[in-house]
Amino acid sequence: MEKKVFARTKGLTETPMRYCPGCGHGVIHRLVGETLEELDIRERTIGIAPVGCSVFADEYFNCDMIQPAHGRGPAVATGMKRVRPDCIIFSYQGDGDLASIGMAETIHSAARGENITIIFVNNAIYGMTGGQMAPTTLPGMRSTTSPFGRDPKVAGNPIRVCELLSSLKGPVYLERVAVNTPGNVVKAKKAIKKAFQVQVDGLGFSLVEIISQCPTDWAMTPLQSIGRVKDEMIPYYPLGVFKSLEEKK
Amino acid sequence: MGEKKLMKGNEALAEGAVRAGCRFFSGYPITPQNEVPEYMSWRMPEVGGTFIQAESEVAAINMLYGASACGTRVMTSSSGPGISLKQEGISYTASAQLPIFYANVVRGGPGLGNIAPSQGDYFQATRGGGHGDYRVFVMAPNSVSEMGNFPRICYEVAEKYRMVTMILADGLLGQMMEPIEFDFEPIDPSKLPPKDYALGIQEGRSRRVVRSYDLKPGFMEKHTWKLMEIYNQVEEKETRYETIMAEDADLLVVAYGTCSRISRAALALGRKENLKIGLLRPITVWPFPSKILHDLASRIKKILVVEMSTGQMIEDVKLAIEGSAQVFFHGRPSGGIPTEFEVLDVIKKIYGK
Amino acid sequence: MYQGVIMSGFGGQGIISTGVLLAYSGMVDGKHVTFFPAYGAEMRGGTANCSVVVSTDEVASPVVSTPDSIIVMNEPSLLKFEPTLKPQGLLLINSSLVSSKPKRNDINIITIDANKIAEEIGTVKCANMVMLGALINRTKAVSLESVVKTLSKVYPRAKKEMLEINENALKRGGTF
């Protein structure tokens, strides 16, 4: 007797993903896809693909998708949610998209308490353009525009997005997770599901920051890259809940 | 269609959009168009629509991108500096073929410039404005009545051809008051046919994607040619203009918007002195009424272009007539408003009087 | 009939609403009208002026460069607009606020102690109505009845007493 132990989620299309080996996007896509299926919201969800490596997310998520300008996801999400409050809107964004060029849109959609969900993938680098310094690149970390390592005296210090947003009244759920170990992947799934549930329940703005790895632009093997997540990224970006419903009550 | 009302141009613009079925507005304050968001801030909730004061013009136009992708009639408005910021979103919208409508109540520029009326944003409006190969359908009203009645035409063109449309006004048209009577009954947007591209509930249909890019080799070129074919159709079918006393004219004034009003006054003065002046007023500045101008220029050998700029539309005039007439120019940039007497003086000089 | 009017004074004197009132009344009378305010960056205390055209024909230019009549409510306005007035045009000066004398002798000048009259009627706030009353009496651009009828439209929040005061001020201005 055959027993099915693993299957493709209906939340993703059958288009093969073209992310690099070891990249976190594939896992994170799957977690979001599973969530759409499990919460039974896939057919009323509109996803927003960012500009960056995951611009191709519009081919991968099995729901209506839109691709806006770099960093403008939260503004587009705002426009969509206001005219289609019956739909579930999520914006999938990278660190350059969300925390650099789109910081104003991020902060103001959070401050307005828009009932949307943001999946924020922080891998501390601009992937698609070839490994330039991101607003979340760690001090000392090399990139193609910080070839000697990020010097905080010149380039400032990385931005901790969850901490920054937690000072606002608007967001109801903020959590930082990682996908470097099976245990963390399970926790990441829980957080993503909770973030979507918050929106389904009409409670307001939710954001999950996912610390991810970019072996290609970090010039590392996949294994080395998840080591860096544990040894360097998580110490600077502590995992945990920064704002929750319980706290709001 | 309702009683005659005395309205400010900006308010007529906002009310015209609402009557034409607009149910989503986002914008950011900038003089001289503030009456538009102010009006929308109470009018939108009244008709069950959405008003958002956005954090920036960039955010405002991208909110439109989202709301329009869901099939809603949307609007934003601004003035020069704010329109510059919106260009990113406008270009994306053009590529994604979303039918949005916006207005530029032009002020003096470049830079922060001033808040006085100007026509200095003609290039920006008629050349697309943002990056890439696209066009925007641009209407240039010259009265409060047209400020209120043109939004309906813009929405119809926007949805028929799935393109960006706009109203190019100026501070004078935005701030002045005139009687207005709407020439159409209010449109209930819920009664409009559903849009086959609109994102939303997917039950019973395949998923839809709205995107402004195509990285597959050759595909973007094909897409851009497809857009161009649409623009060619718009040029053929949607060009609008008005001529006044052009039949027997031996000098043709070409002016749009506020300048067309002033030129009409100059024409009336000149005709009293037996000067055979005619007027061509482009109502759409893109598409530009090149054909009629070309025809007129084969007979009328002297053309005077009057603009509240250092000379922008004059380029379209020269392109249209292909050297078949002599072109003169009178311009007042960045807040200068010509008077009818001033224009008449220029006309007399051309006649050698 | 064509009447191009400029009204000018300090912000807060009711210049803009007086202009709107004139334009609105013209519309009620079935005339073609335009109103254009000079809009400045200052919210208070700056110079306020507006142009109004009332005409039996369609209004070509909404810009009044050579007015047929002018209402002047402060010193700077006299300096600025007196030279633009058409020959034989009408210059109405609120002499309570303007002490300088006009320089031209090819125009019709009426000086009105409008603030004093307004105070007699009830409040200095209706000085603008005294001036407007004089203007419509002299130019016949619009009918007094239309202006009175329009008052409550332009000042929707005004109390009945204030509307009456304004009406009295218009009528008193009409004696000039």
C-alpha cells in the first residue's frame, strides 16, 4: 500500500522555481502556499510580488497576483484592500524593497493599521541585482558595494524592522522568525499562519520578518550560509514576537 | 442633468470624477489643487468610496495601481512637483494596462517654482512623463464646465483602451469659479460591465496576474508594440479639437487651456479691426490634432502659438505642419498670464502693423 | 453688457466672498460669469484680490487685465490697481481705510466711508457689502434682488440677523 506523506500544496502553481540552491525563498513560498490552502483563502487572496529575486513570485503563488514598483507593495496592498475588503491581501517583500526604497510605504501602511499581511524576507543583501549592500546588511559584512565590509561610520547601521514598527500603534502582529533549521521552519509556518489569520479576522496590520539566507550573494555554500544565519544574523536580529494581539488587549 | 451651479474648477473636477463613477481617491496636498482632495475627503464616504490622504505622491499613485487592478474607477490629482513623483507609478500602470485617471493642476516650475498658473508641464504630460515607451490620453479643459465634464470622457477612454488618462489644467482653471451644468447623469459604477483583468475572488476562474514586466527575450518588445497599436487607434479615434473662425483666416492662433480663452478674446478684438484671425484649440493635447492643423497650414501660412511656457506645444505644431507655414510664438512661463491685448499686439506685429 | 471687476483689500475683509457673491448673482440673473481669486501662500493678513466678469456674452478671457470697475479696500490696492482701470472706469474707494487720493482724472471716483456706515448699520464686517451695493448701483452688472437672494447661498452659515445686516448694507451702498 502506498501512503502519501508529502504533496505539493495547492497554494503554489506547478511552475518550477528558479531560485538558487540553498536560497530561503523556496521554503518561505511553500509556507505561504500551505497557509493559503489550510486557511481556505486561496481563491480570495491577491498576492503582491516585489521587485527583486522574488519578482517571479507572481508565477509561483497559485492565487491572483500583482507586481508593482519597487517598494510600493504596501501602498498597492492598501489600494486593493480598501476596494476589496473581502479579499486577503499579502505583500511579499525583500529587505531592499521593504526597508530601503519602500520604507515610507511600510511605515505608513503599518501606522494606518491597514488590514494586510506583509511577508518580509530579510537576507541582508540585494539578490537579483547581484549582491549589493542592503539596509539590513550586517556591520562588517561584504557586498559588492561594501567590498571591505559594511562600515557603520560610512554606511550606518542595519535597520531592525520589527523593533522599528513595534513603536507604532497600528500593527497588531509583528514577529521575527528564521528558516535555517527544521525547528525554525515550523515556527516560521506558525507565524505566517497567524499573520494571515489576523487579517482573516479583520484585526489589522500583520508582518512576519523572516531571516533568510542567500548563499550565492553571500559567496558561501548553502551549509555555510545557514551557519551565518545562526552565528551572525540571529544575534543581530533576535527572533521572537514584537507585537501580538495579547499585548494589544 | 441638474441645475446650474457656480463651482470652483478643482471642485468641479472632483465632482465630475465622482459622477463618472470614481470610488477611490488618494492624494497628497499641494497648491493649487488642494480643493480636489479636500472635496474628495467628504464626498467619497458619501458615495461609499474610499479617500486616503497618502504619505506621498509615490504612495498615492501606487494605491491607485492596486485599486484599479481590482476594477475600481480611481483618481489622483496633484501639481507639477507631485506629478513628477507619480511618474514611476504612471509608467508601471501604463505597462500593466490599468485604466487610471489623474489630473495635473499645473503651477510654475521648474523646481518648487511658484503656485501661479502655468502650462510648463506640457512635455511631461504629452510625452508620457515617466520612463519607457508609452503615451497618456491628455485632455486640456479651458473652463470649469469642462473641468467637471471631461473626467467622464477620460474614464471611458481609459477603460475602452486600457490606458492612463489625465486632465492637464492649470492653477487658474483650478481656482476660478464659473457656472457648470453636468452633461451626463451620475454613473453607478456597480452597473458597469465587469472587467476581465480585475483581481479579486477567483472562484470558478483561473488566477489572474497584473504585471508591468516581461523578462522573456522578445516578449517586452512585442508587448510594447501592442501598446503602440492601441495608441495609434486612440490617435485615430479620440483626437479632439475646436476651431473658431478658421475658415477665412489668414493667421491661425494655436492655443490650449487657459491660453485658448485668452486667445479667443484677442481674436474677437482683432476681428473688430478686420484682422482675419482664426483659432485652433487642441482639446486633447495627446493625441495632438495634427491632421487638421496640417490641413489648415496648407492654406493659412502664418501660425502663432500662445502658451504659458517658454514653448512646448510649439514643437507639436511644427511637427504637424512639416514646414508648410511660418510659426510664431508668444509665451509667458512660470506664472505669467498673457492678456488679450498683449496677444493682439503680437498678432499685429506679425501682420506688420 | 460686459463688466470686468476687480476687488482688492486685506485678507479677512471679505474680498473673496464678495467676488463670489457678485458672480453668483450674475449667474442667477442669467448672465455669463467668471470669478478668479489671486491665491497667495499666506493664510492671513496678506493682500486678497479677485476678478469677476459678468457679461451677456460668453466670457472669453477670465483674466481681467483692464477692469471696468474696481473696489479698493486698502492703500496698497489703490496703488496696484488704479493704473489698470479703463478710461471712464469706476473706482470705488473705501475712504475709511484709504487716505491717499487717486492720481488719474480720466476715471469716475466714488469715495465711501464704508466702515463708518457699516458700523452704523450693525457691524464693520459688512463694509464690503456697502461697497458692493454701490458697485451694482453704478454698473447695473447684476440686480440688487439677485444679490439679496444669493446672500444665503454664499454665506450658508450666516444667521438671519447677519443676512439682514448685509441686505441693509447693500441697500445703503446703493445710495451712492
